[in-house]
Amino acid sequence: MGNSGYLAAANLRANARGMVAVLTTLVLSIGFGGTVWFLQDNLQRETVVQSREGMLAQHALVGGTGLPPSVTEEARRIPGVVAATGVRRTSVVVPNDMGAQAVVAQGIDPRGAERTLDPRGRSGSLTNLTKGTVAVSTAQAEAAGWKLGGKARLWLGDGTPVTLKVAALYERGWGFGDVILHPRTLTGHTVTGLDDQVLVRTAPDAGAGTGKALTDLAGRYPAASVVGTDTLTGELAQDLAISGWLNKLLIAVLVGYAVLAAANTLIMAALARTRELSLLRLVGVTRGQVKRMVHAEQAGLLGVALVIGGTIAAVTLTSVVSAVAGRRIPYVPVEGWIGIVGGAVVLALIATMLPIGRLLRTPPVRGIGIRE
């Protein structure tokens, strides 16, 4: 272990109370940063995964200015088309323990919807969706206290209150929104009254004629086109990545405050060791041995902090992701953990070794007389 290691171990034992404050700040930085940062990654990934896995249609008609409901009927009449589903995006306000919350919703024509999308129904069916009913995700139903066959009170996007019967419960709320309504429920309550896209599933033996007919249908409407549903998933991932970085900027501010608090604690703890380090030098310990002692102390503290902070982050993140997304194992990108661990190491070294270097430049005879 060497002289420096022996001094480091002896100092950690003798100054356990002071080292606890340093350890606590490192643990909080690692635990807090690892939880809130990776939670955003998990929510983004879960949304894309649920959307991709639940998409049964191969094609989608999309319109920059919207598509009238008649497009869905026309698409169904094209030879080779198995099913077509018009989708109208909106939002609704639902009650919860905190009062009310706006959630993502969409209006879906239920006829043939089971062939174009699979929100992974828990109970009930989208085929039961009518003007007076609603399908909700299991997470939203639990939060609002709604049950299959019961009443759901909510407000449409324009503020109109409605009370609907819960016709189905499904699990993929991140990929398909927490609320699915019948288009007639939304009639007169959206800005344009148009569908955002029409999901189209074609037969396995559908030829080029089916694709040309879909393209011709899209060409009759302004800024409309036919795209593969994998393109929709890719665009969703890009949109989430952009919004995710905006959210991470806010998270970075919160983590930054925690880092500043940790750095302040580390610096103050290091500057408080003036007399201790001066005494060691007066009894014959060299500057190099003091630096190696401090390095050994920081290595020990960092190791403990990484274990405790990582455990806290893992338990918290696993619990939250399991509750909101149903995943037992959270997604943790390798580069993210490298950033967390590397940031903790850099924080500890800079906030400790710079003040220690300044103290070592002070003559020990002078330092021993400084009041702490």
C-alpha cells in the first residue's frame, strides 16, 4: 500500500465526519444525475419502440394541410388494400390527483383498426369504439381511476367537457397516446376537422398497381404523399430527439446546481485541511507523498460514491421506468454512464486537487499557525 496509502487510510478513519460530507455530495450528484438524465432517454426510447412494434400498416397517406375523412373510404376501395384507418391527432385534459393534466390523444376510425395498429389491448377492443365511448391506456386509467365499462370525464381540446364510457384499455400509451376517441366525438372540436394521416395495410400479394393507386389518391390533395410507416417512426424519433434535448437542457441546469453544491463542499473541505497538511510536512512528509495521499483518499471516496450513487440511481430509475413504461430493465446508454462517471471523477479531482495544490504552496511553518 505504501506510505501514502497508509496515510490516506489513517486520515479517512480519523476524519470520518468530515469525509461523510464530501461523500454525500458525490453520492447525490451521481444518484441525481443518473436518474433524471437517463429517465428522459428511457421515455423517448419507449415511445419509439411502442410506436414501431404496434404499427401493423405498411403505408401511410400524410397531408401537410390535413386529409378529409373521405380519403380513408377511398383508400379502402383500392384493390389490394386490406384496411385503412384515419388518424386525427389532438389533446385532451383529464383529471388526476394533481387536479388536471393535458395528455396526448387521437381520433381513430375503428373500422379495421385492429389490422393497421396494435396498441396491445388489455381488455375490451377498439372495435367497440363509438361516439359515446373512449379507449384509454392502462397507465392513464389507473391515474384517473377509470375502469372498463365505467365513466370517464374529460375535456376535449377546445375545452368542451364530455363524459364517455370506457370501451377498451390498452398498454402502449407512449406510442399511441393515452386517450383514443372516435372521430365523431371530435367533430367540431378540432381546428381543421381533418385527419393527419391515413394508415394503410395492403395484402401480401398486392402489386405495383396498389402502390400507384395510393400515390394517385395522395396526389389529389395539397402537400399529400404516401410514405412507409417506418418513415413515420423515424420522424417521430427525430422529433423526440429534438424535444428531448430541450428537456435535457433544463435537466442540465438542475444537475448543474447539484454539481456546484458538490464542488463548493469539496473545495471548502480541502481548504479546511491547511493545518493538517502543514503538520504532515513539518514531520517529514514530502509534497509528493501528500499529493499521493490525497489522490488515494479521493479514489476511495469516489469508489464508494460510485457504488452507492449508482445503486440509488439504478433502483430509482428501474422503479420509475417499470411504473410508467412497464419495462423491468431500464435503458442506459454506455456513453451516458461514461459521462456520469467521468464527470464525477473530474469534479472530485478539480475541486480537491486545485485547493490542495494551493495549500502545498504555503510554507508549512506559516500554515500550521492558520486558524481553521
